[in-house]
Amino acid sequence: MAAEKPKTEGPVTPQRLMEELAQIALADYSDFVRIVEERGEGGEVRLKIELKPTGRIPKKKRAAIASIRQAQGGIELKLHDKLQALRELAKMLEDQQEKSEGEGGLQIIDDI
């Protein structure tokens, strides 16, 4: 029996690429983890990091996750490179703007 091909959500378009990059560029760790205060027996406050269940993280937000793995000290969550995504997104937007300007994106019509 042949392995199933992964399902995609339609064709890859420039708009879809920009949306994916935007998810990476605008991601924040609080989308994936929460920091919880716990009180110890002596009353001291300790911070505990909890990973949100993946089912509670919107699919679009999960695009920013590069990896999740069980590490020696707990769970390690790594996001894709935010700065690189911002650079790529800025370049795509700049290219899109140049293209629209080159195609006469701005037209002044004078009917006087």
C-alpha cells in the first residue's frame, strides 16, 4: 500500500508564502507556552513554563514552530528564525511594490 501524500491547503501562491512568513515573523513565545507561578513549601515563588497543548494552538500559529523535542531538562521548543522571516517578508513586499509601480500601479487621470 502506497504512503499517503500530505494534504496541502491549495496551491502555493505568493500570497500564501507571505502569510506563512508573517506567521513566523510575528510569532511570540506566549502563543505556545505559559509561565505559571507556583509557591513552594517555604512560600517562595517559582516560575514554571508549561507548553500549551498543540490542539489549542491555531494551525497557522504552529507554522512558526521549527521543532519540539523532549530534552534532558524538559521540553524544548524552537521557533523558526524571526529576523530572517522579517527580512524575507520585507523583501517580498518590496518586490511586490516595485512590480505594481512598474505596471502603472498609480495612474493619474485628468479629465479637465
